Amino acid sequence: MTTETLPRKDINIQELDRVTIRFAGDSGDGMQLTGNQFTRTTAVFGNDVSTLPDYPAEIRAPAGSLPGVSGFQISFASADIYTPGDEPDVLVAMNPAALRTNVGDLPAGGALIVNSDAFSVNNLKKAGYESNPLTDGSLKQYNVFDIPISTLNAGALEGLDMTAKQVDLSKNFFALGLMFWLYERSMEPTLRWIEQRFAARPVIGEANRRALKAGYAFGETTEMFHTTYKVPPARLAPGTYRNITGNEATALGFVAAARLAGRDLVYGSYPITPASDILHALASYKNFGVKTFQAEDEIAAIGSAIGAAYGGALALTASSGPGIALKSEALNLAVMVELPLVVVDVQRAGPSTGMPTKTEQGDLLMAMFGRNSDSPVPVVAPATPGECFEYAIEAARLALKYMTPVVYLSDAFLANGAEPWRIPALEEMPDISIANHTDRPFEPYARDPHTLARPWAVPGTPGLEHRIGGLEKADVTGNVSYDPDNHHHMQLLRAQKVAGIAEDIPALTAHGPQSGDLLILGWGSTYGAIRSATERLQAEGWSVAHAHLRHLNPMPANTEQVLRSYRKVLVPEINLGQLSLLLRARYLIDVVGLNRVRGKPFRIIDIKQAAEELLGRNGK
Amino acid sequence: MTDKNGGQPALSPENARVIELTRKDFVSDQEVRWCPGCGDYSILAQTQKTMPDFGVPKENVVFISGIGCSGRLPYYMNTYGFHSIHGRAPTLATGLKLANPSLMVWVVTGDGDALSIGGNHILHSMRRNVDIKVVMFNNRIYGLTKGQASPTSELGKKTKSSPAGTVDYPVQPLSIALAAEASFVARSVDTHTEHLQETLNKAGYHHGSVFVEVLQNCNIFNDGAYREFTERDVREDRMLFLQDGQPMVFGKEHDKGIRLNGLHPEVVQLGNGISEKDLLVHHEDAEDPYLAFMLSRMWWPQFPVPVGVLRRVERATHDQLVEGQISDAITRQGAGDLAKLLASGETWTVSR
């Protein structure tokens, strides 16, 4: 039996700082699974990792078709990295459609590993190829390895009690094994995973095990590859790490928030891509007292959360843009009745149904203004998958302390992307508990003088029976009021309450010079690309800093001061300029937007080039 | 915090004597602002009268409403109250029962609120057997918006929004409640105060999804909608007062009944060889809903209009099922350990 401990004869070992691999295949080929296994293994090995799953909305688009291509890009490095990489160093293409949709991103000289068995006349036709690119010379700028993966895999699985179709389903493990060999990864984590996952289906488990090992052994015994690559572990801060996606971190963050608040978590939700994984995760935490409710629609989901908040729970709902639009009337009710609630929006490309699995930052203005009348709500946005944990707790803290709904903006890239996450100790987390109001005299709309929060008197509390609702409230008593001056006063109070949060959040910090030629200001998932671009520019000697807003409403108190410390401000966003609009309106600062709305994260190079143009290197 | 063990605070006549509340305890300090002569006054009064019967401390009672004239009722009850948004009261009630299953939650709604904008939520709160008591005021019109047709308005009804008459067929609310698997389905009339109080009382004692339709007069926009069969002098001949376990007899002289003819109900005159033995016998707790569904379709003038409890069956409530899964999970896995959860899956340690 071959194992990874054998000496690597006649093979060069090249040490690299960073490698980016893209796995692409049919959506039935298991590319997401392959990518996730490579990610786990690489994270456990100690590299810094960043991933970008890219899959179609159709569960099973016609096999071999262009829309059915599913991809997973992973970048791993021996130093801190912030993005899944602009372009792959290696493309693994399991069929002609995957090749056709992805090869354009592979730079000349890049390694291209293809499953030549899949390049049948029929598949070539489905992918729109008139001739076979493996033989017509059109790929000569790449370093092509055409490997009959299906045939080799079938050989390795001979003798197992499986149909030919079942056998072929495990070929992704062959490809994975080959990549493990090429990048000196251990097969152990994946073998352990197979053991667990397929315990009840031993034949499938054995097939996957054999496929993985066969792929590894193929790399070792074939003379096709003359070099393997070593990417040494990264120097991460001390601590215990795990790999985490944004949606996993969001779910865990709210479980932690409920514990820190001393309340039960009630989660009302309706299935929607790319937010459903939060429901799946929370539904499995029943022994934490988490109550999940799969509602009949988006409105019922937020309605149940408001009812739960009224009853004293830590209340949460999540959706994506189309669902948030449906929730807006109920969200406004929460504004009026001033109950604590967190609304998670895992943004996706729109408008309307848009591109459900693709990322975008298009809902910032909806979060800010997408309700009738003046309706202020705090808005927070984590910048990385790991930060989704911390900002879940922060969103809950603000909701409870200020008795307000809070919008938490994630996006498809954060939600599905993964990175190593240092597991925080419970002692590092803040106490966010707020006591229920039990004292008399009691006025439902009396306010805390500092936070302007109203008291939270939950049903079941003797003597505090009172009525709330969506009609305008008289100040202090909370009785229904149509008094003109009272309405003006209450509109101002609601706005002041949210604006006052600016004093209770961290100042905006700039990474780089504290004043200079250019500030690149971002929010949300653009963090990695902006940080990488900034560091490259700094290394080239430019006077450039990066600042990232996690609190979008209110913004940190020093935001204007930071922006005014630079000659120019560049604001990259995956929308047509929503933060730019807010900054211009609020501070009268002539920020410059960089706006690409392609359903994909920014590449580092996009931001670097835009910055260079602003810095005056036009035409270089 | 959630009362995990207490369950519903003692819904029993014995308890009622211990707690000793009166109607006045349930009257709030807010001035009632429905139109003079509105049927809603009676529904409010009967609700306040029956509340002390349950022995539930008033701080454990919550009234949640949507939008419409009915939506004002929570302001007049000296309990916890939430006047929410149009059609969505059942969703808030569902969430509230998840947060605190020990509360007694009433949902007050109207024909537009429950069956038009909020139809989906009625369907799902009923089928889930959420332990809430939905009382739907049916005046067959939109009152608060000043007189448009509602989902229960008769076909051809002329209203401000349908000057040539509506072209929309109406729905029977109780048929919908039954199809949605409500575990308690009943009907009463605003002006039949004793019957209404008794019906609300039965509703209050039921655990699970309750749907009570109250035929309610809007004297401004749809006056006399039910007059033909609800007036004192005709009601006994034109309405069927359902009694559990009793044959379906009606009429001032108790001389008429409902008999099954093939798959159809028919009105028969007792005597001439037809006795009570030939009549349908009402069973509130019949396992299947066919009898109740048949009753829900009967309407004047073809039939006497049935009032009372059409269906009352017991099954586990939504909050019981949810709490059951949580306690099962805790028994099986132990109470959640946050540090362990955060560190689940593959981990590695970086030391320096």
C-alpha cells in the first residue's frame, strides 16, 4: 500500500508562499465536497486559507452543460492571506464545460489538470467546443496534464459491489488524492471524515477511500509530474484554531450571544439561498435551548421573532435580499414598538431573484432606508467569515442594550467562504445581559437617560400589564397618540437613540499611515481584497491606508476625521455606490467609488489598479 | 424567563376560585372607541366576563391583534396586549408561545385581517396546532377603511370598491379553519351574549389551535348582515344550536332536524314516522372532520346556520412538540457546552 511517507524520488520540491487551486466540474461531480476537504486538510496543516465556493443555483443542471458547472477556489499560504486569490495557479477541470467556463481565469503557464475521459464528443458539444481543446493546440499556453481520471478510478474500484455510475461518482476523491500528493498534504483528515460520514454505507466509504489513495498513488508513480510544492505553515497568532465559514460563525455567534445574554435563542426563518445554512446549523443546537421555527413565509419568520422578543427571548431572523424586502413592514413594527431583534441579511446578487448563489453588497441602502417613514435601525457588517461570530454578539448587544432591531449584513461570499478561526475563550466575550423590567411605577415608554432605551417588561410580569403596537406612541406612557408635537418628538427620539450608539462602538482605525495621499475605505466582505491591495501598494512605497467600517449605522464617531486625513478616498463596493452615497450625503466628502457588480468578490488587482489611477499613475 | 415546568397556569374552575378575579380586573383604563352600536362592544364585554373563569393571572394573558376594527380590542383589555400589523398577529403569537409556552395567548382578528392579507398565517398556525385562541370578528366588510368588500362578502355585493357588485366568490371561514386542521372550531353571534360567552369560555379551556368565528354586525357599513336569522323572534327556526352528543334538532317547537340523505344533509320535519333517532347526532370530538365540515357549509336560507362548537380534538401542541425535542436533545446530548461547541470539528493549536 502506498502512503505519503514514501520518499519522493526524482521529484523537485519547490517551496511556495502561496498557492491558489480551483476545482471545477459538473454540479454532480462533488466539487464543493472536494474543495471543502482540501480546505480542512490545509487548515489543519496550519496554512492560512481563504476559499470561494462558486456554484449554480440549480441543484442538478443538465449534466455536462455550461450552467451546471460548480467551482471551488482555495488559496493557502505560509503568511496571512485575506482573499481566495485573484487567479488560480492550478485549475482542475473535470469536464469540457468546466474547462470552458474557467480556463479564461488561468494565467499563461498555469497548471491545468483535466479528466480526459470526460472529453467525449457529446460533452464537447454540450460545452460548445467544435474541436477537442486537448488535441487542437488551443491550450498550449498552459501546462496541461490530461489524465483519464474516470478510467484510472474505475480500475482502482474494481471488485466493489457498485454500478458503473456509482463508481464514477467517486472520481472527485481521485482528483483530491492527486492534489494532496502534489501539495504534500496528509490524507488522514479526509480518511477520518470518510470513515465517519459513510459508516452506514461501507461500500461507498471503501470506494471513496480507494479513489483517494489511488489519486495519491498516481501522482507518486506517474512520471507526469516533476515537481511537488511545499507551502509551509503560516505564522498565525497562538491559539486553538478551526476552519469556519461565515454562516457557521453567524450561527455559533448567536448561540454564544444567547448564552451571554442569559436568554433563550428563538430563530424564525424561511428557507432562502444563501442564508439557509444558518437555519440548518441552529436547528442542530437544540440542547442549547435554541428554538428554531421554519415559518410559512418571510413575514411569519420575522413576526415570530418579534413575538419571541416581546416574550423575552433573544430573537433572530435571517434571510437574503428578496426575503428582507418582504420583512420590511414587520421590521418597522419592531422599530415602533422598540423591541430587541436581529435581522441577518446574507446579501446576494439582485435585483429580484437575481443570481441567488452569487455575492453582492446591494442591500446597504435597503437596510438603512427600506421602510416607510424615517425608521432608524443600527446596521453592522462583519468583514470576514470569522468576524461573523464576533458581530453576531455585537448585533445582539446593541439590540438588547438599546431596545431596537439591528440589521446584520453578511453576503454570499462571507457566508460560504472559509478561513481559519482562532476559537475565542468564553472569558473573552462580553456580558450582554439586560434585566427584564419588574419595578413599579412603570411607564412602557419611559427611557434610560443614557441609552434612551425603553424598559423591557415581558408578559408574565405581575403588575406591568400594558399595551404596545404599531400606532404612534405618546412619549413616556406609550398610549396611542395623534398629537402632532408628540409625533415630531418621537421621530427625533427614535433617531437620537440610534445615533447615540456612535459613542458606544470602537473608533474607525486606519491600517497604514494615519494621514496621506489615499484612504481605501470598505465595508463587509471586500476587506480581504482591499487589505491585500493596500499592503502591496504600501510595499511599493505609496502613501495608502485601509479603513473598514463594521458599523454602518451609526458610523464610528471619528469617521469624518479619518476620511479628512487623506487627500483622496476610494470606496470599493460590490454595488453601484451605496456607501459612497451615504458618505457624500453625510460628510460632504468627494469620495471616489470603485463599483463592480459581477456576482464575484473583487480581485486584489482591481482595487490596486483603481488606487494607482487615483494616485496618479495613469497609463502605466 | 420561560417557565419550563409550569405549563399553562392552571386552567381549571378550581383555580379560578383561588385567584378570584372579576370582570373589572380585565377592563383597561382606555376609552373604547368603536362606533356606537357596533357588535364589537358585545364581543369585548363577553371576553372580559369570561376571562376570570380560567383562573389565569392576568399578567399571563396576552391579546394580540392585527389591523381593522377588531385590532383595537387589546387596548381595552387590562392584560398584556400587542396591536401588530395587518394579518400578522398569528405569527407574533406563534413566536411568543415559543418564547414562553406558559402564557395564555388570544389572537383577535377580522374577516379581512385573517382571511385576506393574513390567510397564510391562519392556515399555518392552525395546522401546527399552535396553542392560541383566534377569535375572528366576521362582519363581511372592511370597516376601518370605510366599506370595501371582504373575503366573506356575498357575491354581487355592492360596496365602495365594487359599485357593480363583487365578482369574487366568498369563503366560509369555518371550512377554511377545518381544512387547516384547527383543533377547535366554533361559531357564535355578537348579539347572543350568553351563547358567545359560553363559546369563548370553551375556547379558553382548549389547548391547541382555536378558531372562533363571531358573526358581528357593522351597523355603519354592513348593517343587518345576519339579521334574517339572528333576530330574537326567528333565530330558533333559522339557526342550529349545536349540542355535543345530541341529535341536531332545531325550531321553536323542537320540531325540525337535520338528517343525512346520501352524502347530503337535509332538513326534515319531525313526526310522520321521522323521529330524533333518524337525525344526525353531533360529536364535537369525532376523529374525522367530515361532520364538522358538512356543518361548516350549511347556511341560511337552505339550512339553519349552525352555531356552537363544530370540532374539538386533542393533539400535541406546537410548543409541546418544540419543548419536547429540546428536552430530548438535552437528555441525549447533555445541556449544551458552548466551549465544546465552538471547538467542534477539526482543530489545531498554534503555540509560540
